[in-house]
Amino acid sequence: MSHAGRIIGIPGLEIERVIRTQGIEVWAKPSFRPPCKHCQGAALRIKATYLRTVKHTRQGNQVLTLRLRVPKYHCQACRRYFRHSFTGIRPRYRASEAYRLEVFEAHDGGVTQRKLSKTHAISPATVERWYQHHIGQKRSEGDRRFCPRVLGIDEHFFTRKKGYATTFTDLKNHKVFDVRLGRSEPSLRTYLRDLEGKERVQVVVMDLSETYRSIARRYFPQATIVADRFHVVRLINQHFLKVWQQHDPEGRKNRGLISLMRRHQWNLSDEQHANLMNYLAAYPVLQALYVAKQRLIRYVLLKTLTRSGAKAKLPAFMALIDQLAASPLKALAATLKSWLQPIVAMWRFSKSNGITEGFHNKMEMISRRAYGFRNFENYRLRVLAHCGWDGIINRVR
């Protein structure tokens, strides 16, 4: 590579002159004559030369523009014509790949379209078009991946008009695998039916949703369904707080008591535990339910048990659920019984959908930064660019 090529980043250039006005203009021409692109012959003559203007990069606060004298060759052997091509510059493009990638990375990092249109001398529509192009390249590389072995499924809110969307997460690699509009089986049927590598999925982690459980049974029949700890604990607390509302509506309004009731018993200080027990002493039924709730949560939070260890814990867990079935928490007991197998399977694994919930927070920030999305496909591409597979974008050679 020539010295000019090293400086500019494009090999095979011979710089004629550099002009500095409001920007930097570099006038250049090819430093060599290539073989014929059709027959690889060396007998070429220059038929004509035309001037090509290409934005290449930014030097400080100025845009570096290339003024290229591009020869049009005529091969004496095969009698065909072709134009000289430059590495890193696509035919008929007005900006080099380095310039387009620079804009993409800046916009992907949070720089607004209006700011980039001023600093890079392009329109906001061009910024959006280049951004979508690079995301499309990035996603096309990700489309060649198979379905992950440990799959997390959860819903999140998209818009009031279009409703909810479903997030598929690769829990092993901590990446969003895909986002699809809808949360019902009919809305996801076509996507799941055509999904490649479904048979590779070994574990599906989900909340206590009957819809998602039926989807997992139908489309991932070889996978083990595992309940998500966070959602099970939240369900237990919701049922307990509902019973508390029935026993003491006024106490249920006390924010301090609500905080103590929701927290795990082992996270309370001695003073906080004493205050809570003093309050519950006036409600013996509520006190007994609170003790049962804490025992139940301890079982739910078990993980990485061996098969024999899980089998040993099961009788006591079942006995506790049977006790709840004869109490005001009988609705909770019925739900836990219907989800018994996924909850017990939860003891064998450490993975949860907390990773997916974290991505949902990031998706909310993406949507907020864009002032919302009307087009779901644009939203999906943004999510996959920020939270999905981080492959290498193909460069022009």
C-alpha cells in the first residue's frame, strides 16, 4: 500500500493535490492499472475518465471528500469495458464504507440524526437509511444462527395500538434471540413453525403463562419447561397481600408494613422482624400464612440441586402446598399444583428470566430515546442491534 493509501485508508491511490476550504478535498487517481475483471487480461487502454465525488471520513471538524479520477478501461483481449474499482467504495455510492460505518456507529451510540446531519453533511433521512442498511447486514448474519439451547420467553408492552410483543432470549449467552409482535399462539404460529433448530432447545424458561406453556409443549416438545423464580415469588406475594387486604384493610395501606411483608425474612434486621411479629400477633391467621409464605419462598429459591436432592425436598414441599389448600391461600395452592413440574424443574437450574427482564428495561430506553415506534420492524431491528447477536458487519473488500 502506498503512503497515500495508508493515510487515507484506501489502497492504490495517487494523490494529486489537497485543497482546504470549508472541508478537505483530496484529488486522487489510481496508482496502477488492474487486470481485466472479465478475462484477467493485461492489455487495457483507457477509454475515458470521469470524476467521482465520495465522502470518506472526518478529520477533526471537517469532512474529507475524495475527488477521484476514475478510468473506464477497454480490454483488447475480450473487447469488454469496465470501470476502475476502489477497495472500500461501492459502485455508484457517494460515501465510502468507512464513512457510512462511522455514521452508523455514532448513531448507534446515541448521537441524534439531526446532530449527524450537521457534522457529516448528510440529511437525517440518509442517516436513517444507512443505519437500517447496517442493521440489516448485522441481522442477516444473525439469521444464520440456530435456536439457542436455553431459551427464555417473556412478554413486554410495545404500543397501545399494537399491544404486546414476545421476547425470545438466549439465556446462555445473554443475548436477545428475537422479538416478535403478539403474545398469543395464533400470532406466533408462523414464526415458530418455520423456526430452525427447534429440536436443539433443551430448556424453556417462562413465567406462569398458560399460553406460553402450550406454545412450549407444541413447538419445543423435547425441551424441559422451567418456571421463572421471580414470577413465582411475585405470585406468592400477590396472593398473600390480597389475603392481608381482607384481614386488615387499614394495615394494608401502611407502606412500611408492605415493605416488611414483601421482603424475605432473612433480609430483615432484628428490630424489623420484632416489629413485624408484634403486628402479626394481633392476627393469628395472617401470622400463620406469613410463616407459610416464607417457607414456601425458601423452597422456590432453591437451585442447582441434584436429582436426588430435588426428590428429597419434594414431599415436604407438597405437604406445604396441601396445607395452603385448606387455608385462604387455596387459589395459590391450586396454581402451584398445576405448575408443580416446572417449579420442581426450577430447582435443577440456575437460569431465570431476570436476563430477559433486564433487556426489557433496555428496550424501554430504546423506545423512549426514539420517542416511540410506529413500525414494529424498525423497533425489532433496533432491539436486535443493541441487545442481540453482536456479529461482525461485512466490509467491502
